[in-house]
Amino acid sequence: MTTSKPQQKQAELTEFYQQYSADEDQDRTNVHYEQPVEFFYAITGGKWNVYSCNLWDVPGVHDDTTSQEAKLDRFAQLVDLKPGQRILDVGCGWGGPLTYLCQKYGVEGVGLTLSPKQLAAAQERIAGAGVNAQVQVCHWQNYTDDRPFDLVYTDEVIVHFFDLGGFFAKAYALLKDGGRMLNKELHYVHPRYSQMNRAISHINEIYGFTGNYRPLAEEFRLVNEAGFDLKAIEEIPMSQYSKTVTSWLNNMDTHRAELESMVGKEYYHRFKVYLRIIMRTFIEGKMTLDMIVSQKPAA
Ligand SMILES: C[S@@+](CC[C@H](N)C(=O)[O-])C[C@H]1O[C@@H](n2cnc3c(N)ncnc32)[C@H](O)[C@@H]1O
């Protein structure tokens, strides 16, 4: 059945789980990610410009950089990252997490993004750090590689994937036997909450209506259906997201004039409203934030 344009527009506003082609996914997510790199760098702050929840209640964490590193160190521990391993960061942003992991843990990596601006920023960062990593503008559906990976990971990226089962099957095919997959994402605590309302629609619009939030149980089912064994599930308290977003809001205030001149007053305001809405959503108790580690069985 084909959907007419006005019907589709209406559906976007009222429902998650819209299926688009790979090209349309790119156009839609880039409404957001092709905003100026400097806009996101000022807001995310720190050395690695991580655009996802970081960890604050960890000894030694006192600012954006250390909170970003604490989260990435937790990833490394959860998957037992070892020097010489090869990792794939699907949805690598501006390359900060991949660069950090390559530098600190002596691994080599590949990053995928849909945004040419993110690609250029990531390449500059990787060259500056002198780590063994490459980044490509490539939808995960179109990525192929002759060399298998030890780890495939996503950090608040699978929300953009309509075909999550297809993504897990792709990750499985790209991994070595015994290789691991790590996905960090927000999950509804019950399917009844996956209803759109005005606030959630505002969040979804920021990302070009590519939202696919799911209950955790659905993700587990898809992980198993792709052939993976579930190895570890670790919840990140929502307080950590509130602290992350509070820091982003403070950074917006500090750099207000500069940010408004980059993207205009209206977009600056819309982005701030978006951050305030997600803060509210987090304290409603309808979502959890979880890291799921799974493993391709050894041959
Ligand atoms: C919220 S950002 C997260 C960036 C990074 N993981 C971090 O934590 O800082 C989402 C990223 O996913 C990428 N992305 C979204 N859909 C994608 C797809 N289908 N294939 C590859 N990358 C995708 C975007 O281009 C962006 O880089």
C-alpha cells in the first residue's frame, strides 16, 4: 500500500516507526547533524564532544571531558577491549569516542556517519591524534568489509534505525566468532508509552522524524533472533542524563551569542526547548537508559 504525502506527514506527527530509504534516512537525520560542527562542539563541550549521555557519578569525574571518558571507559570494561582489536562505531558523530578508544586502548577502528560535516570533523580529529581509524559517510545497510571486527557498538544511534533486526543481522555478519556488540539506548518501560504527544513530536521533529524508541524486551528479542547471546545488561541511572543535559544547557547559556549567530535565534531557542523537554521526559519514569552487551557465539 502506498501512502500519500499528506497522509505520511500526518503519520510522522502522530507515530514513531516510519520507514524510509537509506537516502531519505540520510536527508532526514542530516537536518540535525549537518548543523555547524562548532554549534555541537560548544554544546557538548569537553575534549571528545560526545553527543549522548555521559557518566558523572564516578570518582575523578568533574567536567565534560572526564564524564565523557568515564562513559567510554565503562564501554571498554563491559566488552573487555584489548590492544590490537578492531572496532566499528556505527553513528560515530564527530569521531571523539572512536578516537578516545583507539588512543587509550590501542585498538584500530572504523566509524560510520551519515553527515559529511561530521566526517570532515572526525577526519581532522583522527589525523590530529594520529590514531589508526577511518571514518566513512555510509548508512549501516550499505556497509561491507572484508576484515571482521571484534566489536560493533552504537551509542544512542539505534533510535534512528527502523529495521533494528536488520542492523543486528548486519553486525553479526561483520563480527568475528566470539565478537561482541554493545548498544546503548533509551527504552520505554512499557509499549503503552510509545505514543506520540506534542512534546515527543517536538523531539522527533528535531531528528527529521526518524525516532524508533522501543521497549527493552523488543531489543532483547531482536538480539537473540539475530543469533547473539545476551551477555550483560547495565542500566545507567537517569540522573546521569539529567546531569549531561544540564551541562549542555549551561554550555548553551555560556555561548549564547556565538551560537545564535551560527544557527539563528529561532533554532537556538528550538534546541533549548528540545533539551528542556528531554529533561522532563527523563524524570517521568517512562524510559530507562541501558547498555546491552551481546556476543556472537564462538565457532
Ligand atoms: C546522537 S548521534 C551519536 C553520536 C555518537 N555515538 C556519540 O555518542 O557522540 C547519532 C549519530 O548516528 C548517525 N546515524 C544515524 N543513522 C545512521 C545510519 N543509518 N547509519 C550510520 N550512521 C547513522 C548520525 O549521523 C550521527 O552521527
